[in-house]
Amino acid sequence: MLNIGILVSGGGSNLQAIIDKVECGYIKNVRIVTVVSSRPDAYALERAKKHGIKGICISRKNFSNIEEYDEALISHFKGFEVDLVVMAGFLSILGERFTRAYKGRVINIHPALIPSFCGKGFYGIIPHQKVLEAGIKVTGATVHFVELEADAGPIILQKAVCVEDDDTPETLQRRVMEQAEWEILPEAIRLFAENKLVVEGRKVKII
């Protein structure tokens, strides 16, 4: 059984997509053992509670530096024997200590097609705003392994979503979630759980 811990900051729609896929049996031999929020008021914590998953807020602002924050997260996940950490809309930055401790065992969902519209400052609604400002016709979402540099880890899965002429950042954000994020994040977890991901340099092979 693969124990996963999920990092969240907001509403938790990606968390819900994972929960649904686990509960329906699409993702097998996986157990969500803890949900950690960076904000105490994140609705994602309520979603976790409704499904009997232990949730907690560990906020960056309660620690004097990133090293202390990393240690708090590491300690928490070790306590739950977490095998895979999933960043499902987590807006805090993870430090070197955490990324080293869970190297090759942290994945993130990003609401754009990396390497476009990604990196420091590209989170939440911002990538969708930038896509519309640039007149891009196709956007999407990316699941990747996490490294210290933001959105720079090896890409696991991507899915494209067409941009409509009348899109607003909000409508585009919703469609990217529905058509891409909610599909490829659970799929990446399933592939990891089934040992079907092999990282070779910058490339991830699916076997």
C-alpha cells in the first residue's frame, strides 16, 4: 500500500479528484493518509474531513525560516509514513531540505504547459491571465516531479486545452482544471503507485 500525503492551499478541487479516483478503485493500493494545508481556512481541509482523512494546517508564516518549515513538514510526513507527496494547488515554497528528503517522491500539478508560463510567480490565476494576454491558442496542465527550482522537474504528464475567444482568466482556469488537471494528476499517482515511471535525466518514461 502506497501512503500519500497531499499539500494544499485552497479549495481542494484537485484533492477531490484524487479522492474520487481512489474511492472508485481507479487508483489501487493507494491510501491518502494526511492532507496538509498552508492556510487554516482552506476548504480542502473540510473535503479531507468529509472523507475521514486527517488534515492539518502547517503555515510557513509560523516559522522563522524555510529550514524550520521544511523540518516541520518532513516530521509530519514521516509520522504518517508517507511514500509520495502530492502538491495539489500548494502555494508555499518548499526548501532544499524537504526536496532532498523526498527526492523523486514529490509531484506537482501546474496549470500550464511547462516550460511556458511557469516558474516563480506563476501560480493560481496568473498563468491563465498571462496565456490570454499572450494570445495563446492552446494551454493546459502539467504534472512533474518537484525539484528545488520552481516547475523545473522532469515532466510526467501533460494535457492540452484549447483557449476560447471569449475566455476570461476564470473560465479558462475552470476548463483547464476540469479537462486537464483533474485527469492527469490522479493518473500520475496511479502510474507512480504501479511503478510505471522511470526517470532518465530530464525525461520520464512510462513503462
